[in-house]
Amino acid sequence: MTPTAIFREPATAKTPGPYRVVGATSFGVFLGALDASIVNVSLVTMMDSFGTTIDAIQWVVVAYLLALTSTMPLMGKFGDRYGKKRIFQMGMLVFTLGSFGCAISIGLAMLVIARIFQALGAAMITANGLALVTYFTTPQNRGRAIGLNSVVLAAALGSGPVLGGILTQLFGWPSIFLVNVPVGIMGLFIVQVAVPRTEKVQETRFDVIGAGLFFSFLFLVIYYVTVATTSQVATRFVLIAGALITFVGFIIREKTFESPVISIDVLTDKRISVSIFSALLAYMSMVPVSFLLPFYLQEALGFSQIITGVFLVIQPIMISVTGPFAGLVSERVNAQVQTTVGLIVQLSGLVILALTIPNVFGMGVGVAIMGTGLSFFSVANGNFIMTSAPKKYMGVVSALTNLARTTGFSIATALVTTVFGVFFLTYNPWGFESGPLFVAGYSRALQSSIWIFSALTLIAAVISTIRGLNKAEEERVETRAV
């Protein structure tokens, strides 16, 4: 079978139900999210295998993040222009081949190149997965479909570190990439059979310059926050200036080009812009938990890697359990209400977590409440954004929705390291590396970091109250009034 034949649409395809689409695309969504979390636990093993340094091995993660984030909106645009199903399938093929390339890498350079190739596939998958779910659903059943999609995402992010540790210990680090190959091939053909072809957006020509400017802007921003924060002042100035120049150039280009990558009207739509910005803040506020808490549990409380992994699974479990219910609620309650309440619940969980440190049970309760709030917010927010998105820009808006998550984590990870370092130096000025004073200083520094980032959740909640109603919600309100 030729590559062209793989993506050719069966003549008898029928419109599928929402659960069928979610089930078919879940293979790609799971792999894309899994690979973002499964690699970190194996970095030390890779470093020893290649005989390299920690500064060099970090490019296994950084290269993937740079390629994924900076190309995601472009892959969403390709989905709108050439067909969401086709680009999604191509993404699964590229991701699977990239995974195989990672597994057989004989050196760090080959592994990094394969990771970039893998990230391009993940960008195609991530940008078009939610768009496909939206395309084949209606406002009456979209919430449940997006809720189930969030379950798949949470399961991948939660199981990544645990699965990565088990596979690496039993079969070596190449196994964490090889496991993607059979799943990717299976998912590729399931999408072919289960999901019909989507229509293409008819445009006169593709905006190459606009796409290049948007890619450059995102690349410079992510490179700055992940790699260049410790660079010389001149280097950082050049990166910031470059990001600003390319962003302004992108805005000017999109205002004047006949077929923009994404219309300025879409970017300035309050419903979409407010939703994306509130998601960015909500995910940023989670970073002290996802990034600092594992270190705290092991270095301060003496937890093993396995016990730490079990504790960290609490959040994705709560998202998986509450995701479908959150989706059902989002079909009946306006997003303005559900997202605000969800963020307040998330904030409550962060407050409980901070107040109960170092009580493990109380911390677990805080993480569970926080995960529940994030679930209700993210499902309603995703449903609202995608229902508000114009059909011709559905792929790009889907990509921007996912971009808020990856960019939020990237920016906050760079910030939280500095914030925690300042607090830890303040609370542990003597430089203790163990003992009660070390634990007390570590605990207070973590608490203070959580307090600082919790403010972002509060800001996101306030912003969510002004998002207004989308067309489906307006129709629902009118129907109830009658």
C-alpha cells in the first residue's frame, strides 16, 4: 500500500458519533502527551549510555519542546487547508517513524534529530486531534467528547513517568520509544477506518511569510524561556527583540494578506483570546506542583521514586474521573460560570496544599481538589473555545488551545526555578543540605512559591467572568427563556 493510499478516503464513509471519533483519535492524543512525560525519568540512563553531560542530554527534551510548540499552529493551519484527518494521520506516521529513529539512535546527535522529527508528528496530532473531535460533534454532545478527550490526555501525562521508569529499568531506555511503534501503526489505520474525511478550506495561496513570522516568534519565545534564561544579557536582549519584531511583523502581515494564517478578527475575538489567556495562567499556576513537588517529596521528605510517582498520579486520576462529568455539565452550564467555579476550586486546592505542607495526607487532598477544579475548567474552556472558533480556522484555534498548555508550562518552569531559589535562600541562609532546618526551609520555600503562582489562578478566574457567551450558549439561553 502506498502512502497516498493510506490517506485516501473510503467512498462509503459515514458521519461518526462523537465517541467513535474520540476513540479513534485517542491513540494519537495519548502518544503525543505520553512522550512529553515519559522521557524525563530516563534522562540519567541516556546520559550514562552516551557518556555525555547533563547540559547536553537536556536537548533530548528541549529540542522536542521547541519543535512541538513552534510548529503546532502551522500544523493546525495545514489541517484546515489540506484536511484535518489527513494531517492527523500524517502526524501519526511521522511520530511513529521518529519514535523508531529514537530507539535505534547510536549517538546523542542522532537521538536529538529523531526527537525533532517525532515532535513534528506530535504537533500534527496535537493541533488536529481536538479539531477533529469538534468537527464531528455538535454543541449538544461536544462537552462529553472533550471531557473524554481530557481523560486520555490525563492518563497519558499521569502514566508517563511510571511507565517510563518501568520500561527503562527492565528493557533499557530505547524501549520507551519502541512502545510507540505498534500503538502508532494501529492508531493510524483505526483513524482511516473510523473517521471520515474533513473538508478543506479553499484559499488562493498559502501565507508563507506569515507562517514564517509566527514560527519565528514562537521559537524565540520558547527558546528564551527554556534555554537562554542563563545566557548573557546581550543574547537575551537579542532574543526578546527578535520575538517582538517577528510578532509585530506577523500582525502587520495578517492584516494585509488575503489568506492569513489566522485572521486578526479571530485573535482579537474576546471569547477566544480571554479563554486562551485564562488557560495559559491556569496551567502556569500548576507548575509548582508538577515541577517542584516531586523534588520536595524525595529530597525533603525522603520518598522513593515509586512512592513519589504514586502520589503524583492523584491529579491525573481526578481529571480522568471527573472529566466526563465536567463535559456533561459544560453542555448545560455556560462556560462563564463553569470555568470561573473550576478555577476557584483549583485555587482552593492550591491553598489547601500550601497550608498542609508537610502533612502528606493534607497535601494529597489539596492535589485532588486542585485536579478536580482544573478538570472542570479545562473541559468547559476547551468546549467554549472550539464552539466559538470559525470553521475555517478550527485547526489553528485547536493548536492555540494546546499551545496555551505547553507554553504555560514552559514559561512557568523557567520562572518557578528562580522564585523557589530566592525563597529557599531566604529560609535556609545557612545552606543546610539535610536535617530539620533543611526540611523546614524547603517546606517554607515551596509554600511561598505556591502562594505566588496561586495568584495566577485568581487572575484567570476574574478574566473568565468577562468571556461572554458564544453562539451556542446564546441559543441555549433563548430556548430556556421561551
